Amino acid sequence: MSVSRVLLRLALCAAALLPVTASAAEEYVYDAVHSSVSFKARHLDISWIHGRFNEVDGKFSIDRQDPAKSSFQLTIKADSVDTANAARDEHLRQPDYFDTKQFPTIEFRSTKVKAIEGGYEVTGDFTMHGTTRPITIQLMGGRQIESRGVRRVGFSTELRLKRSDYNFDKNAIGPIGDEAVVIIDCEGMSK
């Protein structure tokens, strides 16, 4: 056996014995049973209409030692909108609102993550109604527990979005206000 092969084998053996200091990111999938994406919008500027999206999927990766390596993704099926009023829900799926045939999903993909007290500040691309804009949200939480052999972590956030920023027809905004408050409560399960 050549000297170079012996040295290569010795180097590989020595590397295998060194302590591993790099931490792997924790991988999670969105738990639809214990999570929700809801919203509220003003009606005639005198009351609130509440709703939710029933079909949401997502995943996130948390690197607690290097939060900048963390990532968050969320995909909402726009036609799963539910305000507890079938006629209104059908109207919200039409072209003057969500236009769910042309724009079937609402998505968020993080581009930057940093740790803050009590959670993470997450910047990313938010796409709705065919328009993508950068937004920054405060994800509060991040406490990890183990339940029934599954590692879980939870986050929540609340943000305000203007429909007019996402190319909704400004003439169709009508009695439902331009601004909506979106509330996300997310529990993830380890993969």
C-alpha cells in the first residue's frame, strides 16, 4: 500500500474521532390539526368580519445555534377561505377578491431570519393574488416540547396587509376594508 493511501486512511480515522461541533437544524412540518391561519377585515368600517383558511401546509427548519440558517415556508390554498357564510366565501373566491382559479395559493418563503427576545424576526417573500412583496414578521414562541414521542414547537404572529398592495381591484374593495389582520398560530411536528 502506498504511503499516500496510508496517510489518507489515518486522516479519515482521525477525523471520525474528532468531536462534532456543528449542530443540525431541527426540521418541522406544519401540524394542521393544532394550527390555524385566520383573518379579520372591517365591514363598512363599523364591524369586523372574521374568517380562516382551512387548507394550509408548511415546513420550517430551526438552527438554534445559527438562526440565520433557519427557514420558514407556508402555503395556503386560497379557495379554502371560510367565513362561516357560503355565499360570501364563494364571492371571496371570485376575480374581484382572491381570484382563486388564477391565483390558487398564498405563499410565504423566508429570506432572512434572526433571533429576537421571545422568538424570531423573519423577513421573506409574501405572494398573494399574483404579487410578491417582501414583509417582515415577528414570530413569537419557539418553545420545544416532546409529546408522545414527537418533538413539537409553536409560534404565533399577527400582521396587517393591504389588499391594494397585492393588486386587488381597488374599485372592488368596497364595503370590506382594504386592510386585513392576519393571525397565524403554528405548531410544527418534527419530521
